[in-house]
Amino acid sequence: MNLKTAIYEQLNNDPAIEGILAGRIYRSFAPQGAEFPFLTYQRITGTNKNDIDFTTERFQLDLVGKLEDEDQLETLK
């Protein structure tokens, strides 16, 4: 299993997250017309532009939409 699949499985199978997002978890982009709120995630990599050879990586999660319930927001954090 690769990292992207493992992260999706973890997010999608967490009962607390499922209760808030109801499966609205998407890799990179949500489909047009997706119901709010939803979560998108992506792994971002880049290479260095000088004489030091290395690759940088980061993982980004974006919550799109508004949550009125502070407890739900804390759960997602």
C-alpha cells in the first residue's frame, strides 16, 4: 500500500471523521458540485534549485466548507 492510499484509508475509516464528512474525502481535487464540507489532501514534492541535491516533500490537507460545531472542527484538526 502506498502512502496516499494509506492516508485515504485512515481518514475514510475513522468513525469520527466519517460522522462529520460522510465520505467526502478527495485526493487533490473534489468533483464539481461536491457537497460541503469536504476534505482534500495531496502530497507535494519539489526538487532543490541550487547545487545541493535534495527533494522536499509536504502533505497538505484542506477543509473546504464551514463547520458551525467547534467540536467537529477540533476532531478534524
